[in-house]
Amino acid sequence: MLGVIAFRNLRQGGKRTYLLGIALALVTGLLVTLMSLSNGINDSLVRAATTLAAGHVNIAGFYKSTPKESAPIVTDMAPIKAIAAANAPGLTRVIDRHRGWAKAISDTGSMFAGLYGVDVADEGALFAALQVASEADYQDGGRAELRGDPNRLGEPNSVVLFAAQARRLGVTLGDRITLRTETLRGMSNTVDVEVVAVMQNLGMMSSWNLLLPKQTILDLYGLDPNSTGAIMLYLDDIEQSPAVMEQVRSALEEEGYTVMDHDPRPFFSKFEVVSGQDWTGQQLDLTTWDDEVSFMSWILTAIDSVSFLLVMVLAIIIAIGIMNAMWIAVRERTREVGTLRAIGMSQRRVLAMFMIEATALGFIATTIGAGLSVALILGLEAAAIEIPVDAIRAILMSDTLHFVVSPTQILLSVVGFTLFAAIASIWPAVRAARLPPITAIQRTE
Amino acid sequence: MKHLLLLTTLLLSTSANAAPSQTDVLEMLNTIDERQRNSGDYKALAYIEQKERGKEMTAFETVIYRRDATDKMMILFLRPKSEAGKGYLRLDKNLFIFDPSVGKWERRTERERIGGTDSRRADFDQSRLAEQYTPSYKGESKLGKFAVHHLELKAKEGVDVAFPVVELWIDQKTGNVLKAQDRALSGRLMRTVYYPKWRKVFSESKGAEVYFPKAIHIFDEVEKENQTQVVLQKVDLNPLAENIFTKAWLESQSR
């Protein structure tokens, strides 16, 4: 009965009900869209991080020949790899990559870049996740057909670039670039490498990483073939990364390896700390994938913070709108409230009637808002709209607008805003319920 | 004085006769090192100018402080204003950089490029060629109008240097280095350095003259358009304050 009255009152509210409903629908839709965008960035980050920069669990470390010189390498890799593989539940694959840092110099440009030394035979998943770029992607007037073969990375002194890097260096397939770096003893060294493939960008991370054959990195830095930069473990459930990391850590410590305390930062942030420590030899450093990209978490934090702020401001405005609308409803319907109270309706039922009205409005509006935003998001995702500005592409870690819809978040948004509408109506509803019947009838008369 | 006599004898003999012996070549390096060594302190004003492909030219005014006896060195940036107070401090085998804009010290490799230019710490430091390299004689040649000895130096085992192979062209008449070429481990030519003018100042502590290049022209051979010019002025060999080579002193310069 109360529900029927509430719905009738909503219908009678006319323009006021529609405006409030539209506002609620818009804010819900905005929240769902922003959350989906944040999920999309997170998804891109995980994809880029676990494709390019890190495994789900990583075993890296530092080797110090003197207390002051530290190199980000793992010596005597084979037994460490075996221990890790035997103690990582849910392991799907294990690979290792060399790491380096060099200045890449072409005839027309130069840039500093991280180097990944890879073994093509182990990197099926990497090359499955990357797509070859057309020349038109990185050269004005370039050819549209897809050329280049990342599998040629098995050839000595070859390099695979990403489109943004090829554009910056002004190179195309077959061109040579010089990599200039220092060996672990600090001597200058160079290597000339041939561009064998240019891949499509994979967000910000692909702007500073080059792929090289392992042997090229070994030669460049004068390393032993049984050394590596990082052993990367991939799991069937990424959520298990912290637990698996701890398990592998215990196993390595039991085997007598020295493992550094967990420091949730990428390896390149640890040079300063390690260089300042007074030890020599090998220490291992275990991290999860999100530790290795923690320097980028500010992007998600910033987007989430802006979203929260925006939605909160809008929510406060809407709360004021709901309270105001309910006050108007109470004023307009004082005679009705008085009559209902006079014929025996309890204060509690009057309160419930007004709250049902706000709750119903909230539920219908937020459901419509969430539904429309999901439809919009799915449309945008299907359209794969390209982001025209490089800086935004870098921040969003994708060349196209990428959204990921979470049903749980949609449900929480609908329930949350419905409750919010209900709560905003409490005070006007309480005031309506407390009106003495005589006063209410007299006031309207 | 002993080194100068030896060098004069060597130069006279090599200009008239066959290639110098390994001992003579080593002596050439010792002389170059000895001439630039000062047993006391060293201070000089250095202007460093960097031209880089696709970028505007940058110039720095710096002061170089050295105390060779204890292997200490400092480079303090005075200009431009944005770099004022920044500095490198070498203590033993550690090179630190201080950035006053963030108030933080960072440890850097000894081969650090100074201010991002093609110049390196070693270009401003005491010459240690004989200590770090094994020389071999490549022959006599001409460098413009100058008759020169051409030497190839290879880094000694276990010594940390930026360039494992260095070629030197030494003026037969004066014994000064006129040109150097630095090669990478791969053999690739990395830098060509010219020393067009040398100056000398009498050092009370050494009791002899100390040589220094008035200008250094560094050409990047990998990024061909990049080059660095260094001009050294106001070389002062008087004793410096005891507390100069400390982090606190360098930090105080930006306050």
C-alpha cells in the first residue's frame, strides 16, 4: 500500500521527479564510466607489466664485486630457476630476461632506453601479446602493410622496437642503430643492431624498452652465459603472486641463498640503497609484478582520486536536491499527511512512505543510469576509438580508449546511490512524520 | 726537473732516430702525468659549453677544486642560475652529486658525464695515464703543422676507466698532448679530444710548474653533432680551506 502511494506521489511530482531522476542517473552513469576507465587502465597496466616488464613473481638481485659497485644481475641462474620452479604452485611458465640501460642512437635521433635480452624460443607469450606495427604507424607517408618479423630476434645483433621509439629515432626496418652503454666495470661499450621488427605501442612502458637477443646483452656487458637479469614466474592465478613469492623466498633461503628484505619497488629504484650497503657477492631480490610497476600506480591513484572527488561533489549536490525536493513534497502534501495521520496512520508508516518514495526514485534512476553507461562503454570499447594525444596515450597505457566493466562495481553503484537517496530523504521524512495531525490540517486550510 | 730532462733527451733522440723503446714511451706518459700533478691544492674556473643535436646550446660556469694528495675533487656549478649550487664531490673512489633543488645527494659512477655534457670527471682530474694504461708506440706522424708521437694506450687489467683504449698524439717538441681518441670495448671510436693550448703555473708546494690545458674540445664520434668545449681559467694553486671537500661545504654554497 505504502509503495503504491509512493509511486503515485512520484508520478505526481512531475518535472521535479524527472529532473532529480536524471541527475541521479547521470551521476551513477558517470561513476560507472569512470570506474570502468580506471579498470581499463589497470587492465592495460597489468597486461603491459606482465607482458613486458615483469613476471607475476620475479627473482632478480644484485651482484657486487666491491661494496661500491652493484650490478642488477643474477649469477648462476640455473639452480635458482630450478628451485623457483619446484616451489611455485600454479606455475604455468618460467623464463628469464637480461636487463640493461643504454643510449640508442640513430642517424637522426637518440633516446635512452631499457634493454631486455630475450630468448625467442621462450617468448611465445610475449610475441602473441604484441602486434607488428605498419610503417605508417611510425613514419609519415609510410607503407600500410605489416612488415617485420619479431622472430628474427634470434639473429645476432638484432633489435625489436616499438612504434613510438621508431618514430623518435626516425628508423624503419633494416636500419641500424647504435647502443651505447657501460659495462659493469664502467667501460664504454657499443653495439650496432639492425631493426628487424617494429611493434605496436603497449602504453607508457613500451616507450622505454627495446628487445634484443640475450647474446647481444651478454656481449655488451661482458656477462657470463649462466647469468641473467631476472627470472620471471607466471602463474595461473595472478592473485596468488604475493603468496607464491613468499614460498619461493623461503625455499631459496633454505637452500642458502641470501635474499633481500621485500622492497615493493622496481629494481632500478634500489641501486642507491644497494650501492650504499657494505657487502659483496650475490643477493637475490624477490618482487611481484605490481612491485615492478609501483612507480606507475600514481596514475590509477590520481584517476581514482579525481573520480571520487567529482562523484562526491555531484553526490552532495544531488543530496541537497533530494532533500529540497522532499521538503517541497512535505510542504505540498501537509494536508495529505495530516489526513493520513488523522485516520490512524502511524508516524513510522508516514516516515516509511516518504523514504520508499526516495528509495524508489533512487533505484529506478540509478538502474537506468548504470544501464545506459554500460551500453555507452560497450559501444566505445567496440569502436576502439584512438586517443589522439601522445601524453594521454602514455598515461592511459593504451592507444585506444579501453574500458573494463565490473558487474560488482555496477551493483555497488546502484545500491550505494539508492541508499544515498534514501538517507538524504530521512530528515524531511522525519519532519513530515512528526507533524501533529491537527496542525497539519489547519496549516493547509 | 728530472722528468723534464728525460723528456727533452727522449724527444731529441726520437725525433732523429728510430721508434722509442717501451721504457721511453712509458716515460712519456709519466711526464704527462707529472707535469699536470700538483702536490698541493688546485682551483680553476671552468666554462663548459655543450652543443647537442636538436637541442639548444647549454653552458655552465663551474669551479674545479682538487686536492690530489688525498684524491679529493669537487666541481661546483655557479651558472646558469638554475644549476647554481649543484655539485660533484669525489671522496676516495666515490663520486656524489648534490642537487640543491631537491636537497639530495646521489651516488654516481666515476665515469659520470659532467652536467650531461661529453666531458667526464677524468677530464678535470689529475692525469693518471701511466697508472691506468699500458702504452705502445704507433709511430711518428703529423698533426697539422706539429710533428707528433702517436701512442696507443690499453687499460690495465682490473683498472676502472671509461675508455679501455685511448690513442694519444703528443707534440714532439713540447711533450704536450695535442689530441686524444677514446675507444669503446667494441673498438668503436667514441670521442676525439683536442688540447690546442697548454698553460703552466708555478706551484709553491711542488716547487715546479704545473701544466694545464687552456681549452679542451671534445667531439662525440657516435652522435656526430654533439660537442663540448671546456675553457679553464684562473688556475690557482694556493692552499684551499681544510673543510672544502665535505658534503656540508658543498650544501652551504646553495644556501
